[in-house]
Amino acid sequence: MKPRGEALRNIEHSSFDVCVIGGGATGSGCALDAQLRGLRTVLLDAGDFSSGTSSVSTKLVHGGVRYLEQTVRGLDPAELAVVNRALRERARMLRNAVFLTGTMEFLTPCYRWPDVAYYFAGMKLYDWLAGRAGLAPSHFISRAITLRRLPALNPAGLAGAVAYTDGQFDDARYNIALVVSFTEAGGEALNYARVVGFEKDAGGKLRAAQVDVYGGAGAPPRRILVPARAFVNATGPVADSVRSLASPGVPPRLRLSKGAHVVLPREAFPGGDALLIPKTEDGRMLFAIPWRGRLLVGTTDEEIDSAEDLHLTAADTGYLLRHLNRYFAEPVAPSRVVSGMAGARPLLSAGDARSTKSLARDHEVEQDRRSDLVSILGGKWTTYRAMAEDTINIVQGLLDKSGAPCVTRDHALAGSEGYTRDFWQTIQRQSGLPELSARHLAEKFGTRGMAIADLIRSDAELATPLVEGLAPTRAEVVYAAQCEMAVSIEDVLARRNGLEVYGWREALDAASAVAALLARVHGWPGEQREQELVRYREKVRGRMKIAGLAA
């Protein structure tokens, strides 16, 4: 990825076939698809890439067992279509970025034999729908084996467990890999570039986006104009706002749902398997999933009016732990929460009063006839690529270009080239890093981890861990700032190396070193460095307070 200043200069002096607004999963997927079809494309995001919904998922690449249950219970063909599509896309996501993905077995504990029969039949249907794209057959596990694999499980009345296999991935890094792949295909990308309006031709069609570009440190934005022949609105939860910018008065299409997660120490639930809690008091499913040395638990589903300023609250923590503890022999106290996150799901309104948890996670591509804005609405992470393909098909028609066909089904993302599961050893030989850090680089950056190893060879001090005993190194900060447009401390710790997800206190410990390295790369004066550090620490401590934790 180009340095941010160079990208800005290129965008200012160019016009494009396609301007994609929104640098989350779907927007980045749209940009990559369009560029690979030969359409000159620019990608803009109002914040950092993946700074919204796309980095606060349950980290699952899945068809959606809950949606399958809703299909059976409600005879809803829309849900079945979502599951079918997602199972096909699951295989593609796992194949196209092997270093960021993997598979995991999920155990569904059953305390009544009728539940065993019910969930076993449901998982077999899940297997059947996956067909040749299936990962492994589901099966029943005895009580003794279940307790051996999940020793923290409450044994009272346990009949056994139904096990099935699904995909897991690093959502923020997958998103960054999409953006890097897009720029390496010739596209232009810019974060902290908010579209605030449009210029139109005499017929009311969009001809240019008015963009406020932020430079950091509280400096006022700089307004630029980005001309393009077609505009794609892929802004997820704020898509209705962009639709209104293009056509004032257009009726909203989305309903928003808040999804929250807590992160716990791994020792709270030892074992290598994931837990599926099949039913909560409000009819949801919950997951407790091993994740990067921690346990990720989620998610909630609460209808909200706005996607702004969402956080894990004490109420969210209470809800998640209350249901989790029903399955644990020893309850987990809220004080054990080490991190958490919350985001907004953009759900297509069904035009009725159904709760958000009952709405299908399907998507729709809308072309506004007045402005020609193309909006991709709804959907889910696992189907991002199919959503992008459908969207760019519409864009090609709008541009009267048959163009090249979609090639993203089998397009390996940046970092995949030459990657093998033991690639960390190559990084270790090049950098001299301990195994923990070398594995971390391979799993986050794939073969691009070699560029970080080269930084360490040129400056051995960059091998120093950001936090003693943990994997992330100072070299990653320099690489993120130079090669991945990381502008702020949060960009690095929340999305580039994931330390903030691992633990809020660990992120606070690392913040000073990150600020110093960013200051060196970006040329911040001492006052700005201190302002950035204070701002980040206040933000993290505020999150901890809202979650009910002492900072």
C-alpha cells in the first residue's frame, strides 16, 4: 500500500471509473472486484479501514447455524438462501487467505436426549447443505469425552454433545489484506476521507464526491473533489446516510442491531474446542471461541437507532456471562473480562415489526434511479465477496461495459503467495525472533511478514516486544505506519496487530511505545505525540469504565 500522502496526491489528480465509499469488508471487496475487472477504482473510508462493523465480528466464517434453525422453525426460504450462499463463500474465504483462516470444532452440550436428536439432525442438514464445500461431518460425542474436551463444563445432567466444524478468521487483518490486494492491483485507497456530499450533472446523476480528508492531531479537514463515472455506497450501518446525501428524502432501508462481545482469559474455559450455547432466554445462540490465546464470547442482538459510539456495556457483559455461566461448573465473574467490543449490524428492513434477530442476513443491491448511486445493503461477513460480485455486476451495466468477468472467487489475497503452515520458521530464521513472535507475524501478515523481518534485520531494536511476554513487536508498528496507512495508536493496536482485542490493559501498556514509533515515522512533534497518547489512553479507559471494569 502506498504512503498515505502519495495516495492522496494520486487521488487528487485523477478521475476514476468507480468510487467505492466504505473501507469495511464489503467496500474493500467491491473495490478489489472492480479493479480486477479493469475498472479504475478508488476506495474511501471516513475512518480507518475496518474500523466499524467489520472488525468487531465473532471471527467466524460460517453458513450460520442459527439462520438454518430459523429456516426450519419459520419455513423461511430467505434464510435458507443465506445459509446456502454463505456455505459456498466459506470455502472461498478459507482458500483465498489461508494464513488468516482456519477451522474449529464446535461442541453443543445437550442436557436432554431429545435435544441430542434435535441438534444432531440440524447439524446433519448443515452438512448436507454444504455438500462438497463441507469441512468435516458432524457427530455425537459421549458425556465422558465432552467433559474431557471441555473440562469447565457443568457435568450435572449432561447427556453429551453434538459437534460440527466451521471456519474462523482474523476479521480486521482479512479486511486489511483486501485493501492491500486492491492497491497492489492498481487501485487507490485512502482512509480518514469522509464523503460529505456530491456534485451532479444537469440530469441529476453523480459526477464527483466531495471528500473531507483528515490529517490527524485535531487539524481541520482538507476538502477535495473525487470525480468518477459510478459511485458505490458500501458503508454498512450508515448506508442510509450516504443514500440521503445522493437523494435527499429517500426513505431508509436499514434497521440496526448491536452485537457485543466479551474477551476472557483462556484459562476461564480450558480446552481447544469452541462452545455453542444453543439457546438463550431471548432465543439467540451464543459462542465461546478460543481466539489468539483468549476466549471470545458473543454475541448480543439489540435493536438500536444509531451506529455511533457503540461500546460493550456492563449490561452487555452481564447478559453474556449470565448465559455462559449456566453451562460452566464455576461461574466467571465480570471482573475477569479483559477486553470487549460492540458494533452495528446493518439489516435489511422487512417492512414489519419483527425483531432484528428474526431478520434475514441477506443483501440487496440498489441502484437509485435519480442519482445512479449503487448501494449494497445488508449481508454478512462471510458473503462479502458474493455481495461485491453482485454489486460490480450492476456497476458494469451502469457503465455500459461488459468488461472482464469477476475473478475474485479464486483470487488469493496479499500475503498468501508461497505461504505454508510452517512459514513462521522462515520468518524466524530471517529475523531471529522467538517462536511466539514469528508465529504471530506469519498468522497476521502471511508471507508479507518477511518485510517486517527485514525491518528487524536493519534495526535490531525493532524486535523488542511492545509488551514483555507477548508476541507483537515494535517492527509491526513501523510496518503498519509505512505500508498499511496506520495513522493513530488505535489503528495499530485495534486493527493492525490486535493487541487491544487481546486486552485493554496490555494495550495501555503498549501505547507509549506505539506513540513513539508513529511519531518517528510520521514526523510528529513532541506535543502531538503526547496528545495522541493521552487521547488513546482516555479512550480505552472510557471503554473499560462503560464495560464496568476498573481502569
